[in-house]
Amino acid sequence: MTGAPPRLPAWLAALAILLAGCAPAVGLDDTTPVQPSPTSSAQPAAVGLAPQQTPIPTQVPTPTAVPTPTAVPTPTAVPAPPPVPQAFAFNLYQEGDFVPQYTFDWCVAASIQMAHNLIDDTGGGTWTDRTQQSELWEMARARSSNSFNGANPLGWAQVLTEVGMGPYSVVSVADYDVALQTAARAITDTGRPVGLVMWSGRHAWVMSGFESVGDPGQFAEFAVTGVRVQDPLYPHGSGQWGPSPAPNSLFTPEQLATQFVVREPRRWSSELPAGYMLVLPVAQP
């Protein structure tokens, strides 16, 4: 059998056919897309690391020193100079306060009426009535003793107190300047007038105000330079003691001293020593 090509063994041909049938046909139209794997937003945990912590500094910073403030010396307070006494005036008198005595005996009663007018500045009525003056005179006489059938300073002070202008008391001061200071201070402290026992205990005046160097309410020591007076005997006066001053007259201490003199003990008996006598308003407690 010469000239014929050699034939493949039969089993080899069968294997070639089998392999050709198992290979898939691949085309563009029927290619199945590959689905991407879902992407996670979570960051992958670091393998082998502990949870995040605040790092601990290896060295503590040294605090900055606060500078100590320098002490500023307190300036020494300079004491204010003491006040210097100045001219001062106080007067209760207003027009219409004066009342004359209607007889030569009724000076105490007229002085009581004037005291009321000087104290009462409310316009509630001025005491000037003659009948009232007579009644006040009888009241003062009934409260006086050894008064030569008249009214003495004790009765005067008691009536002032009883009719609502008090309290009043009677004092006797040995020194003239001290007596004027006592009267001025009482007027300042109480806002009420002072009774002056004149003519060695024979007559009554009212001290309604004063002038001074220094306010008695501010200074323990002050000098009275003028005295405001009301003499109920005006316009008559006395042949021995001189003419009566006009209402609200301002006397110097020297002028007043010619009529305001030491009360004679024999004028009426009392436990008060001889001196310059005042019917003095007392400050309310």
C-alpha cells in the first residue's frame, strides 16, 4: 500500500472533536457585564492599633510666674482746718409780735403774750387782747410768792409752761457774758424766746434774738455781740433806768448792761443765788 498518506490514530481524532465542542463562543453582544463589588464608606480598621486617645505629654509645662504688684503707699489724709467762727444772727421777731402792757403792773403778762406771738408763726392768731392780758397776769400772780403782790419770774415761767409754750425754768447766772451766751444758746436750741428779768428784778423784757461771732449750734465758745429785745413798757420807759427801746431793737451787750443787772435777793425769796436772771426755755427731750 504504497503512496497513501498516513492516517491519525482514531482515538486522537475523537479527542480533538470533544475539545472543540466544550470551548464557549464569545461575542460582544452577549458579553455578561461584571458587577462591581459594593464599596463601603467605612475606613478599614487599622490592624493592631488601639482606639484613638489624647496623647499624654511627656513633659508638664512650667506655669508662668505672676508678678507681685508693688504696694502703693496710701497718701496721708490732710486734716481739714477747723471751722472759723463767722458772724451769725438769729431772730424770732416778726411784725405784729410786739404787745404793750396795758397797765404799769402787767409787764409779765404782756411778755407772755409776746412769747406766744414769737413762737407761733402759723398765723393761728396773735395774742394782744387786754382781757387776756389781765387773765394771764392773775395766773402769774397766783403762781408767785413773796412778789410784793405782783408776779415774779417763777410765776412767769410756770404760766408759759402751762399755756403750752414750755417747758420754761428760771436760772440765775453769776457772769454777765455767760448769761448772754446761755440765753443765745437756748434760743438757738429751742426756737423760743428768753425772758430777761430787768431792773434788779422789777421789770420783764423778752429777748427775741441775738447776733454773735460763731453759731451757738456749732461752737462751744462764741461771743454775743448784739441782743434783740422787746420791752412791753414802750414807749414810756423809766426815769431811773432810761427810756424803753422800740420793738425789735438791737442792743450791744454794753447797752443792755445798763438795765439788765443782777437781781437783788431782797426782791423776792428763792433758793436761787444772786445773779443775772433768765426765764429760760428748756429743750424738749
